[in-house]
Amino acid sequence: MSYKTAQQAAKGAGKAPETRSEETGQEAGFQMDDQFETFDHAVADSIVDLRGARIMQLVLTRIASGDMGKIAPQMFKAFETGTLGALGEQAKQLTDWHSKPQKALVPADKPKP
């Protein structure tokens, strides 16, 4: 049962006021409860705003320092594997160039086969 439903059920299930002062007291209690509910929502909004901003700051700081967490490195590896497989010969040539640049290049004075 939600808070609103419980509140409305309590209003309906309450003892019917027998005097004007009881009626006034019940009404004041319901209004006070509404004020607390507004206060509760304001506190919750502030907590979300403050904690959300702090969490985002921490996340960006960690990413800036190179911490990619657990999922991002796996995604990068899967992307690299897929790219290397799709590009085939071009990827092999680049890998050869990075490991031994002199062997991968054809001399400028000799024509390419």
C-alpha cells in the first residue's frame, strides 16, 4: 500500500468527530501530515541533487585517471577483436608496422609488386 493510499485510508477510517474541537484537531493533524510530506519530498530532492552531483564528480575523476571499471575494458576488447577480424590484411599490416616498421615498408626506390 502506498503512502498516499494509507493516508487516505486513515482519513476515512478515523473516528468521526463528535465535536467541533475534535473536527478542528483532526483537520490540523491532516494538514500537519501534509506539511511533513512536503518537507520529506524536499529533503529527498536535496539528497538526490547533492549525492547525484557528488557521484558524477567521482565517476568523472576516476575515468579521467584511467579507471574504466569492469565493463568498459571488455567492451573495448570486443570492439578491437571485431575490428581486427573485419579489417583482415590492413590490421595485419598495421600490426607488422608497429612491431618492425622497417620490414613493413617497401623501399621508396623499388616499385610495389
